[in-house]
Amino acid sequence: MDTLAVVCTYNEATNIEKVINDILNCGLKDIEVLVADDVSPDGTYKIVEEISKKDSRVHLLLRKTNRGRGYAGIDAFKWCLEHDAKHIVELDGDGSHNPKYIKNFREIINTCDVVIGSRYVTGGSDTQRGILRQSISFFSRMYLKIVLGVNICDPTSGYRMFKCETVKSFINKLTAADPFIVTEMLYFSKLSKALIKEYPIDFLERVSGESKLKPWTLVKYLIKVLKLRIR
């Protein structure tokens, strides 16, 4: 297949069906969806399972051990490589990443190795989040540029498309159990000399449900960045 969309979920039952439908109708003919779910208590995986029975383009990776956003991402990317996808696009399952941009990413990746859906390049926006969240995001971006040398306007964006050759170059180096995998993948892409381009997106607030981010997450994140740089 040409493009596989990876969506890692935990308690996204109210959002996942719309996300899947929007991905499949993003304008790409050869696109399929892989949902990696950690046995969500709200039954997210059951919804995906029912959809997959009716549509062969939808796949479920049900993870019962080693739960965590990072581990789910690692397993999902390995699944994509094993099934010979040429491109992998990753987006959140809460509706904050609009699948309409996937077609644009696919066009741009012909000229690079990684496409980042960016809120902070000309044409992008992040207007639906509060001042505190935006301030934290700004600090994180500056911190990543200084510590990791990642010269990207939106290094914390979780909406990205990769050529599979790029993912193969670092998949066995990924260790993050949590959302820090987003930073790991970007950093290892940089170390592998991958050409990275950014495309403007409008970041939306989640459609429904609760955010998984907690206030103390930032402190842990800053420490992990230092450890990654030392590593």
C-alpha cells in the first residue's frame, strides 16, 4: 500500500469513528488506517473492530501488554513496515488533527523524507488553546531547539508523515513509553540526515473527551530531553 495512517488511541470512543472516516475520505485513493489501542475501557477498540469487519482498509492493533502511547507508536510503526507501506502518517485520535492535510503531506513528501504538520509556520494556527498551554508550547519549542539542535518551528507536533525508509533507520532506537516518542522520532530523523519540511495546519481542540496531559508532564519532558541528548 502507499500510505498507512497510524492512530494510537486510549478512550477515544466518541471520536474514533469520525477520525477514521475523515482519513479514508481525505482525497488519497491508496490509504489505509491502523488503530493501535491499549484495550480502552470505553470500548474504543470494539468500535474499530466493527468498522474493520466492514472495511478492509481499517486495521486494529489491540495491545494488551506494555501499554503506553510510546510503546503503541513503536508497535504500530513496526506493523506498517512489516506490511510494506511506503509512507506512514501519524495523527491523534481526538479530532485535533484534521485529516484533510494528509493529501498535501503526500504531495510534499515526494521532495523530502519527513513532513511536519506545523502550527507555527505562516498559514498555521493554534488559536483554540489557552494562554497557559500556548506558553508551555513556546517554551518547549525553544528548549528543544537549544538542547537537541532541532531547527523546526513546531518540533512538538504529533501530526507527521514519514517515508518508511526513514523510519527503518531508527525504529530500533526508540524507547519512549509515553508521548515523548514524538520527540525521539524527530531527533533520530535529524541524526539520520532526513530532509524535514513543515506544512501549515490549523490545530483544533479535541472534539470530546479529556486530555491525557497533566501539569507535571512538562517537568518529566524536560528531563527526558536532556537524557536523549546525552544518549
